[in-house]
Amino acid sequence: MDTLIFGGLLATMLAVCRRASRTVVLGVWWSMLIIVFLLMTHHIAAGPSLKLSF
């Protein structure tokens, strides 16, 4: 999940540095926000799986 967040930040930064239109920057930012929100709700709903099997 961290990789997705950093990838989204990188994509947003690249869109800003390449001076893309405001629509592209906001589109990337909002899509990453929605994806992170959905992953977080899935992660919280799944419950912790802390059992170790050796």
C-alpha cells in the first residue's frame, strides 16, 4: 500500500513538473486519493492477521 501512495505522489509531482494542465494534476490527485481510501477501508475491515506460522 505504501508503494501505491508513493507512486501516486510521484505521478502527481511529475504532472506538476511537466506543467500539465490543472485537469490532469487534479485527476491524478483525486484518483490516488480514492484508491488509497478504498485500500484503507479494505485494510481496516480485514482485521489484523498477526498469527505467525513456522
